[in-house]
Amino acid sequence: MTGVPASAAGGTGRRAPGGKLGAAAVNQASLWNIANILTMLRLVLVPAFVVLLLQDGGYDPAWRAWAWAAFAVAMITDVFDGHLARTYNLVTDFGKIADPIADKAIMAAGLICLSALGDLPWWVTGVILFRELGITLMRFWVIRHGVIPASRGGKMKTLAQGTAVGMYVLALTGPLATLRWWVMALAVVLTVATGLDYVRQAVVLRRRGLAAERAAARAAEAAGAAEAAAGAARAGADGAGAEADGGVGDVAGVGLAAGDAEAGGSAGRAGSAQAGEGAASGGSGGAGGTAEAAAEPPR
């Protein structure tokens, strides 16, 4: 879904029945908005423009006027489809892909045909097409780091190129023919200047993106090291607690053994005392018996 209102997207505004089937129908309908229709019209105009320009060998003023009309409509739709898509939230994945293709196609067709007819030097066509292709590839090169926005110079370049090619399509003579040469020269200068600026922006954007990735990697590595250190600290604290518990157990065992020894000693001393008292009692009894025997007169 693109968030496009159903009425603007070509739908009816009612909820489509049928679960996934209904969702698919809404997604399909959302492609048929006015911005995408203008883009598709521009794609269709590319072969029509080529056919009109090359009719009767490419030098018939009437056919070239029709070719200019097709080219002018294509350039006007290029302005309106992007404006409508952004203003009314009609941006779709199809539009993102098809719009730049249509732009490059109509411009490349005009330049190549004019050079093939001998109206425009091939080096001009080569410079412009090389720049357009190079910038497109460069955008894909840095797309994971960010998007290079369209600059004011780039918009002026597009306007100058469209105006110059349109003037070359028409069979102009005299001062207008001289004027179109200067307009094309301005378009070439803007093409080269904006191309170099895009290269600079791409290099800066890539460097910043790589620096951000390295910083994120270092932060993740530091976080991992801190977590490992915390885990080691927790493991050390657990080991110290276990060792302390073992020491307490040893001390308790020693105390119990000492208590047992002390109890044994006390019992021994009590037994010895009792034995001594018994011996003393026996001794006293023996002495008394002897005395009595000595005191009794003989019979």
C-alpha cells in the first residue's frame, strides 16, 4: 500500500472484500493514479517521437514539428507527474523506477537521433549520456549510505537540455539556429558541472557512511567487551562466595572437634576422680579391718 486515497489511486473508496484477494486488488488499483499514467504516457511517447523525427529521412519540417510536439508533451509530463506524486501522496514503487527511465529514454532518443541526422555533434551526445548513466550508477553505489538529493543546478541542467534538444528538433534557421547552439552549449556546461558536484557529494556521503559503520562496529565491540568483563566479574564474585562458604564450614568443623575433645577430657577427669575415691575407700576399709584384727584378744 502506498497510502494513496482510493479515489486518487483509481479505486472506488470501498473496502475490497476477500481478505488477501481484496488487498491485492487495492494494491493493483493504487498503481493507476494520475502520476503513474503520465509516466506511462511519456514512455509511450518515446518510440512515437523517434518515428515522427525520422519520417522522410528526418528532414521534413512538418514531421519534425510533430516530433517536437511529442517531445514537448513528454517533457511537460515529466514536470507534472513528479509534482502530483509528491503533493497528493501518489508515490509508488512503479513510479520510482519508471519515472527516471522515462526521463533518460526521451532525452537519449532525442540526442541519438539528432546526432544520427548530423544536426548535433556525437561528442555532445556522448558527454550528456555518459554523465546521466554515470550519475545513475553512482546513486546505486551510495544508496546504502543515503540518497543524493536533486540540486537546483541539476534542475537547471534538465531544463537547459530539454530546451536545447527541442530547439534542435525543430527545423530552425537564422538567429534561432545560432541561439539553439548557445543553449546547447549552456546545457553541456551545466551537465559537466552538476556531474562533478554529484561525484563530490557521492564521495562525501560514502565516506560519512563508512565512518558511521566503523563507529558502530567499534561501539558494538566495546559493548561486547564490557559485557564479557561484567560476566567475568560475576563469575569471580560467585567463586569468592563459594570459597567463603567453604571456610565457614571448616571453622565450624574445627569448633565441633574441639568441643568433642573438651567433653572427652572432662569425662576422663571425672572417671579418674571416681577411681581415686574408690581406691581411697578400699584402702580405708583394709586399714580398719587390720586394726580390728589387732585389737581382738587371742582366744
